[in-house]
Amino acid sequence: MNTNQRVPLGLNNPVFPPHNYEGLSEEQNMRTPGQGPASTIISVPSYEDPPKDFFAWSVFNTLYMNFCCLGFMALVFSVKARDRKVVGDLHAARSYGSTAKCLNICALTFSLLLVLVLIILTATGIILGRR
């Protein structure tokens, strides 16, 4: 048989032999519409991303950018957020995580500003280095 020839539907094709399918028992006893409750309810739980605790950022700020202990306070709130997340209290975890994020931003900003002011004061000669 040539591969370009088309085989009409219903005829046996030697390339693809017919399969012996058995009908399902449900197909034979199908209900007609309006015969009773035949609905299926599937509940799909909504997926929420777990709240962030900003732990790594807090550790970095505690070690390197600890302006007025803001980095340490951010670390405390990050640990609280992580604990609340483990317990399953997602609302409190989000609240603690948000506080840790704000403290991290403040600690980073103030520390960078302090370093920038020191560089400017040293460059202008207001703060004298060694003579």
C-alpha cells in the first residue's frame, strides 16, 4: 500500500490495526438530563504565596549596616515573621515581615547616607585625615 493513499473511514488500515475497545459500564447507563442530581462540585483552594520574612536581608543589615540598631530590630521582626509562618498565622507573618522590610530599608538608607556624608566631608577637607 502506498503511504500517499488515503484509506476511507471504516476500513482497516494495515499500518494502524483496529483496537478492541470495551465500552465503559457508565456509558451504557447514562442518565438523561433532568433525572436527578448528577452534578459534581470540585473545590479548588486558592493558592497564596507565603509571606516573606526578609531574613537574609536582615542578617546582612545587622552585620554590615546596623545604623542605630535598626538592622538588629529588622532581624528580630524577621525571626518573628518566620516563626508565625511556621505556626500557620499568615496574617501576623505578613505584618512582622512588612515591619522587617521597613526597618531594613531604613537601616540601609541611613547607613548609606552616613557613609556618603563621611566621604563628602573627607573630600572637602572638613574632616581631616592624617597630616
